Amino acid sequence: MKYTCLLALLAIARAGLAQTPAAPAAATDAPGLAGLWQGPLSIPGGSLPVAFAVQQPAANKLIATLDLPARRMSRLPVSVTLKGDSVVFFAAKANCRYACVLANGGQELRGTWVQPGLRVPLALRRAAVQPAGAGATAAAPVATTYHIEAVTVTSPAGNVALAGTLSIPDGPGPFPAAVLLSDMGGQDRDARQGRYRLFADIATSMARQGIAVLRLDDRGVGQSGGDSRQATTADLVRDAQAALSYLRVRSSIDPARTGFIGHGEGGNVALLAAAQPQPPSFVVGLAAAGLGGLELLAAQAEPATPADTARAGVARRQALADIAAKAKELRASGSNSAQIDTYVAQQTLKLRSAERKQAEAMLKFRRAMFEIVRQTANREQAQAIVANMLRQRYPEQDAALTRSRVEGLTTPWYRYYLTFDPQPTLAQVQCPVLLLNGTDDAEVNAATNLTALEKGLKTNKRVTTRRLPGVQHWFQTPAAELIPNADGTVDPVVSAAMLDAVRDWVLGLSRQ
């Protein structure tokens, strides 16, 4: 049993990232409670770090959030209630409660943590926050409440109406703000991938930290007009500029602190827009490409059906089984351990060499196919050649699947992107830029693409780059760092390291 109650708490905490924050309690004044409180929560078999961040914006208003940093769970909203000398933190959706009192001269909270199946003492100490420049990292900004509005932005590229959601912190503002720009392919405003919603999580996190966020359905997706397959990257730049202009005329938004947060191709769209007149105040690129479109797409894995994947897995397992069986035969025939180890090492090396050659052949095939698409001006002619190439390489592939792929490879967007080179315009980008890439990104290699972007942006003295260990293209927390569900599965959770890096950097710009 893996602590069912704690698992339930964490699962709800993850879901809570995308919910509207709980309304703060109508509390009376509580001098000394505001601040960051940290300590270990005892659980069977160990402990889990816990932190409450408390803000008191007014005498009768308390706002708090709950962090479980060891498991990358953060900013879960909780209510705060004062009962005599006691303080009660309560997360209604998680059904967890911490009743405590101030102790040790206001430097400690001492009390009891209660949730179904777990009731343990918990002591939290006030975290010391050193002045800026003292060499310490300041506590994370305390969360606030926010509200959302349905908006429509009209892009001048085809006069297309783009529907979306604006998340705005509560209060008079004006607030810094960002437009979220999606990766290639039609994405909805949440950048939904199954149960995972990257943009919804970013918007929720940023809005709670005082940054307004606008996210839009891509062309032809959700409530937006147009067709993403017919739009080019240049059209997407004009969509982004229209969204930025919309934000800059809002009274609650600071036009001098309004920029882009782009994922994948969206990061490149943001950089292209930053090289134009009336650039954004900042750009955050999440897995933006530094290589040209053809090279980037060619380096990605060839699409495969579940049957293809299964056959490849069976073939590899069979090859390994054959090596093991032969090693067993050698042992039975009297070969010594050194001879057997040498045989296994040689055969394993051959297997890896064969796999490497297959990957190289695949790269060569994809490059050749994309060159045909790029260089053949007549779309029907390009489709005929590409269809023939696919039939020769995949003779057993369903004809309808081949036709669908040919259509996709020859859309206006795809043909344009194959000619795209991010380098020529990078020198014109002079606004602050933050570039984040995950080290486990299989689609946009962090090393090659960040290096290329850094080279192109070398004249910009306000560029920050970071590689996030264990994070993949969709910026999810590594599964190894999450507590599994009761059935062994792990719910996808947005990377707290990415959220914190973006938040701290954007708010840092606001203080400059």
C-alpha cells in the first residue's frame, strides 16, 4: 500500500493547479503570520517537505498557498481561518487541514496536520528571506487570486477571429502580461495533450503570481476561425502581434511589460515578432528551434503506427533473446566467462551498430523526402513523388494513411516551415529573452538548438538560457519525481522548475 491518503492529496493538488483559487477567508488581523513557513511532514517511511506561503494584503484578508516541493507540487490554494489564538489552513478539495498556533516568538507554527488516514504533529519554521544581493534566493512570490475573461482577437492575416481566455490577477494593476504561442500543428488554448494541459497550467500559475496571461485557440481549432494547415509561420507572427496589441490597450495591463511565452514553433514565432517594429517587451522560448525547419523536422522520429512500434519492439527483444540463448549454449559447451562476456559484448555492439545505421538511413530518407516537398513548386507533382517514396519504404502501409500523410506534408504551413531558418532575424532581437529547453527533449535537441540560438542572439546582452534536467518537450515533471497513483500510473504534471524559472524571470524584469 503506497499511502493511499497522501496519494489522493497529491492527485487533487495536481488538479488544483488548473482551478480558480479558493476565496480567502474573512479573517481578522494576524500580525506576524505573513511569510513563508516550511518544515517536514511525517509520513509512513519518511517525511515530505511542506511549505505554506501566507500573504496579508489587508487587515482583514489572508491568502495562502501550499507547496509540496519534493514532489514538484506547488501553489495549491488554501483558505486561512483564525479561531482565537489558533490558525487553521484548509484545502477543501484536498480535504487536508493544518491547525496550529504561533510559537517561539513568532518564528514557528506548531500544530497538527489532518487528512483522511493521517493525523500527525507538524512544526513549521518561518523561512528567513535575506535582502537582495546577500547571496540568498528570495522566497517565491505569494499567490493571489485572479479571474478569467473570454476574449476574441482579430488577426489582420485574413481577418481571422481568434477566440481565447485572458487570466488576470485581481487588483487594480497594471500587471505584466504574456501571450502564449503554441507549438506546430493546431492546438487549443490549453495546449491539451490527453489529460495534460500545458498552457492552462502556465496561465493559472502565472496569474496567481501577478502576471496576466492570454491564450488562444489556434486557427481552425475550438472557437477560432481559419485553418491552421493553410496558415504559414508568417501568418502566425501576425496573429501573435494582434494578440499583443490587444493586451497593450487593456487598462489593467502594463504595455511596457507585455511579451510572449512561446512553446516549440511558438518560441520561434515570438522571436520573429521580436525582430519586427513594435516588438514585445520580452520573449520566453520553451524548446524554441535554433536549426532550420528542414533539419529540425528531419531529425524527429518517423511517425509509426502502434503495430509498427510493436513489431520493432518484438524484433529487438528477439535479437537480445538470441544473444542470451547463444551465450547459454557457449556456457554449456565449456566456454569460460571471459569468452562468453566477449561474445555478448560483440553481439550487443553489432545490434547497436545496426540500430544506428537504421537511424541514419531514416534520417537520409526524411531529408530526401522533405527536399522534394521544399523544391517542387507544383503541389500535385510533389504529392505524387512523396506518395511513391512512402509506398516504396512502407509497402504494407494502409493506402488511406499514406494519402493522409502526403496531404499533411504538402500543406502551405509544412512547405513554408521546410524553408524556415531562424538565424537571419535573430540579430535584430534586442528585447530580453529567456530560453528554456529540457535535456530529455526528443523533438528539439537542447544542446544543438540552444547553441544555435545563443550564437544568433550573441549581440543581445539580455539573453538567459537554461537546460532543465530530465524534462521533455512538453515540459512535464519527470515521472521518477512523482508519487504514482494506486494503480502504478503517473498523472502528467507541468514542470515546477519551468514555471518558477519563467515567473521569477518575468517578475525580475518588472523590477528593473
